Amino acid sequence: MAYSGVKLSDETLVGQPIDLNNCDREPIHIPGLIQPYGFLLCLDEQTRQVVMASANTKDLLGIAPEDLVGTGLGRLMEPEQLLEVERLWPSITEQGRLLGVRLERVLNRPYFKLILHRYDDLLWVEGEPVADNSVSAFDLPTLNLAMGSLLSATTTLEMCRVAATQVRALTGFDRVAVYRFAPDDSGEVVAEDVREDLPTWLGMHYPATDIPKQARAMYLKNWLRFIADASYVPVPLVPAKHPVTNRPPDMTYSVLRSVSPIHIQYLHNLGSQATMTISLIEDGKLWGMITCHHQSPRLVSYELRDLCQFLGKTVSALLKTKQQYDELAYRQHIAQTQTRLFEQVGTQLNFVDGLYRFTPTLLDVFDCGGAAICFDGDIIQLGHTPNPEQLTELVAWLREFAPDEEVFYTDSYAQLNPAGRAIRGTASGIIAIRLAQAPSEYIFWFRPEQLQTVTWAGRNEKNQTTVDGQIFLSPRQSFEAWKETVEDTAVPWQPMEIAAARDIRLFISDVRLKIFNELQARARGLTALNIELERSNDELDSFAYVASHDLKEPLRGIHNYSLFLLEDYADKLDADGVSKLQTLVRLSQRMEALIESLLQISRVGRQELQLQPTDLNQVLAEVLDLLSPRIQETNTTVEVPAPLPTLRCDPVRMSEVFNNLLTNAMKYNTKAARYVEIGVAPTGQPTYHRPVDTSLFEVLYVKDNGIGIDSKHHESIFRIFKRLHSQDKYGGGTGAGLAIVKKMVEKHGGELWVESEPGQGATFYFTVPKLL
Ligand code: ADP
């Protein structure tokens, strides 16, 4: 009896043809058929007489099956051999036992290997013809070597590669591939040893449906399946059904069992004539398979198959350890990368720099395609990521749909947001950590859609095979079917990766909180390290205040008396005396101005800042209004290219800062057309040379086209009473203005500095914390 296409024999059909829709229910354990390279005899457990025999006994043993039924094994073997078999029976279970026999009564090919097992209330005798009947010696050196390399493999994948190589070296198959099953039961070729001229299957994926449920169940029971020639014509049993149970016997443990025609078709489509499959089982679950393929028929001896099965069991036993090792290694990698990243973040003025400017970067923490930092209006991309516009949209989506999630993750963004399909090539999988304080600031890791990284070597329309109008499984179809199940999805994130992302978020929050607290403490004059300094500064401020306040009184007297002298006694003095008195008046005036400056500066130190959200545009507008006569007088153009921010600061002090800097900008300027620009320094590409964490500080500037300042004075001009010019030049001054401005800026937690060259104008920069 033969079958073609999808048609199974009536015995196995149970009334209907098997196709892809119902192959999950195909009763593959009771096909009632065997492969023709051997013979099968089913014996009654009690009588030890043949109940069923395969139809090919006439060809292989010279005795028709009908003639064997009802007789014992004595028909085939000498009494000593029969005794040996009889002696074995009591200890035989469903696990096969091999016996090399010479069947003297079989004329042409007398040597057989008999494989005995007990199952379904039957004693099974399967015979495989061989050249001689010696059971080849257990090849210990080969086994030793194979075991050694399996044990020393450091990763699961390496062990799989070693297993593929060992099995191929032992058996000589064209190709040995190791498949691993995903949680959804789809499979992937993870290791391979293949004849050089054949295309690789490495990385191929196929859907769970390629291996029907009941085949999986069978693979768990039966560690090894072997098909010597996929073009075989199956041999039925005679009689087809067990006379007592009235059904075909359960061939779960039969080595000759005929396989599903769908599977045979699949093998044809793969171009495979002989196959051997070894189960890889971990914790009672099918982890994967070692599959061997050959382009021509191939009879692998039972002993060799046994050896391969042993290797499969060894790999299975080692799987847990190797996978634990893999996990540990990855966990260690994450931990080490994290630690180094944290060190970098900790030592950088701007923590963002620590995340991407050095090695390792954020990208190195996980197995991922890309990473991005969206922070303070900047977007930093590492590896393969969506473009900035798409990242902005992603941030907007997260703000709307996951506003409360500090750590958001998905392996299929497109399933949550259909618009996400546009970025599935880079960002099907996303971990997003929201940085504290500002909702639109995120750090991302991305994984591409699985399909983007997958190849299917047999991706060729020709592989589609139609038989009786039915399209059969083929590599191409497998790929398409698998594609449907994984479309828009990335390799899922592991719990340890999510946990690590959470740690990174916490660490960054901590770093930022520390900076924030330091700033606040500084603003309150309470910085732990500077407490002593602040205290002595306070004392100095108080001293300056008391001294200048007390000095003011007698000085005023000196000044007034000098004036009286001038008014009342000018005519009694000569010109020289009058001039000296005039100098005395001028000097006392100057001294008064100096004391006033001192008072002012001590006041800045002593008074608490009145912090409040302040629109700097408004502050500046008031200052410009106040200075407008001066602005007109000096023919100055004041420009503010972009609106200034609203910051939490003291508006009165801020207006003094602007007032001072603007006054100086007009004062130290000899141009006919004076120009002053006030604005916020652009972030990203700094035009200023001082490193500033722009995520924490706003950088403002006042720029003029005046006389400029030599770099050697860039520090000293901020010292109190330091002037670069003689008293009569540039309208005079006490030299306290910049010292006062500096003190006010620092009181807010910011910094003040200048960038300038003589003749090139000057730009004064000052920073104000954003978080205050
Ligand atoms: P004052 O203006 O009273 O002299 P300041 O403390 O405001 O005191 O300035 C200190 C010195 O810095 C000034 O004497 C001047 O030489 C220099 N300076 C300040 N602002 C400018 C500017 N915009 N351009 C050039 N030089 C400046």
C-alpha cells in the first residue's frame, strides 16, 4: 500500500484527509505503517506469538507476514538466540534494547540488529538489516572528547555549536542544525554545522505550527527520530489492526514508525532525503532539537543513533547550567556597564555627558539596537533610533498615554500606537525611563522588529509546493507564517533589563537631587562645605555694613565742613588753597561713593533673596525703561533676539544685575552707534567657553560692541573697587558694580564671567538655576 500527496492510508485517516488545518489532530502515534528499511513484528505479551507483522517480511526475511502471524520467534532464529531473547523480555520496557543477531534461517541478508521494546501490551521486535551482527563497541574516546567540549563550552549557543559539530562528525550528515523554541513555540536555528557548499540556515525562524502539538508531545517521549529515506513507500502491518483492540498498535516508541505525510512533504520541500532528530529537553519541556539532514538516503546504525541520543541527553542535562551561566554573564555585563556609566555621570558637570560622551555609553548596557536621550530640548541619538521628529512624537505619546509610568516598556509599540509602525524598524521594543522633575525628559532604549534581523535562506517562491490544490509547508511559507506572528514585535525585554533601567533612572534622579539640594543649600548660604566660609563672609558683610554705616557720619561732616570752608573762606585763601579744598571735597565725595558701594555689597550678602517665579522679560523691560534717557543719550540700540525665560529668582536683584551690566555696556563704549544684545545663550553648541550643565542652569548674556577687556583682567574686574581706568575716564565709577553683580548671581547659585578681547566688545554671561 502506498500513499501520495496528503492521502494517508484508511487505517490512519480516521475518515478524513490530513491537511494543514487539522494536522494538529493527526494521530501520528498510530499510523499502522513503518518505514521499509526494516521489519516489525508485534508479539502478544503472554503467548509471545506474532500478532502483527509488517508487510515487507517476505522481502527481508523470505517469509510472508501472514505466515509469521501466529508463530513465535523460533521461526526465525536458532534456539540459543531465542533463549537469549526470552531471557531479555522480563526486563524490557518502552526503552529500546539492542540485540545483534544472525537469523540463520534468513538466506540472503542474514544479519540484523533487533531492537526490542514493550509497549501497548505488546512485545515489539524491529529488525534493521546490517552487514554483520556485531554490535559496534561503545566508542569511549569519541564520547569522552564530545563530552569534554560540551562541558567546556562557555555559553548555551557555543554548546549548541559544539553539539552540531560533534553530531555531524559522528554521522556524516550534510547538515546538522540546532533549533531553539521560543516561549510561543516558534523556532529558530541557533547553531549549525553544514557542508560547505550548502546555504546556511542559521537565523531562520519558523512558526509554532510547523511542529504540530502531538508531534511535540511525541518528541518529549521519544528522544530520537530517524528517517533513512524520505522517498520511502510506507509498509502497512498485517493485519492492519490488533485483533483484540481492533485498532493499529501505538507506535510511540517504534524506531521504524512511519511519519506523517505532511512531515515527509516538508522534508521534500527542504530538499532533505534522510533526517535524524534528537530532542533537547529541559525541565520536562521541549527546549529545542538537533536536526540532521542529508540530500540522499542515509542509513545510520542504531548504535550511532544511540550515541547521538546520548549526546542529546547530555546537552539537555547541561542546558540549565549553561543558560544560568548566560544569564549570569549578561547580568554581570549589565552591572559592570552600569557601574562605569554611573562613575562617568558622577564626574561630569553635566550628567548627560556622562551617558554618551565616553565608553561605555547607554547603548552598551543592554542588547539593543539604539538608545536616545531627550533632555532639556536636546535629542541625543546612539545607534539605530527613530529620527528626532519621531522621538518627539514618541515623547508626546508617552506624556499622553503613560504619564505616570516612570519606567515604560513594550516589545510592540505599534500594537499600542498604530502610528508606531513607522518606527518599527528601529523601535518595536522600547524601554523609556522618565527623568524626575520634568515630564518631557526621557532616556530610551530601542529594539528593532524581529523581522528586520531575520533571514530565511529558502526565501524563494519556488519552494511553494502545491499538491492536490493544497499548499504545503515550505521554508517560504514557514517564514510567512512566522512573520505574521511576530510582525511589529521585538525580542521581549527581560525582567533584569527592566530592573536595570529602573536603577539607572533612580541613580540619575539621585544625582540630580544632589545637585539640586546643593544649589538650594548654596542659595540659603548653607552649603556644608562652605559653611565656614559663608560664616566669615557674613561677618565681613556685617563688619562692612557697620563700618561703612558708622564711617558715613563723620565723612559727611568732613565733606560738609570742606564745603563751608570753600563757601565762607575762599576769598581768604590763595588759589592753591582753594584748589586743595576742592580736592578735599572731591575726595570726600568719592569716599562717600566707595562707602556707599561697600554698604550696598554688604547688604546683598546679608539680605535674604526673595525668590519667586519671575518673568525676566518684565524685569528687563523695567530696567530699559529706567535707563531709557541714558540709552538715547548714548545712541545705543538694545536688542533682545528671543524672549527671556521665567525663572525662580529675586526680581529686584535681577533688575540690579541687568541694570549694572547694561550701564557698563553703554559706558565702556566709544562707538558712535552702540549696540547691546541681551538673551539666552543657545544650548547644545555653546557659544560660551565655560562648561555649564544646561539642564540645570539657564545661561543669560549681555553683549556689547564696546572697548572690550584684555583677558588678563577677566578675573580681576569682579573684585571690589577694581577699575581698569583712571577716575576721569568713561564717566568714572567706584569699581564695585561687577563685584555686586557677581555677589547677586552667586547668591542665586549661579556664576558670572566675561568673554572679551580688547576692541572686540564684551559679553558678560551669568547663569541662573532652573530648579530653584
Ligand atoms: P565701574 O564701572 O564702577 O568701574 P565695575 O565693577 O562695573 O566698576 O567694572 C569694573 C571694570 O571693568 C571697569 O572699570 C571697566 O574697566 C571694566 N568693564 C566693566 N564692564 C565693561 C564692559 N562692558 N566693557 C569693557 N570694560 C568693562
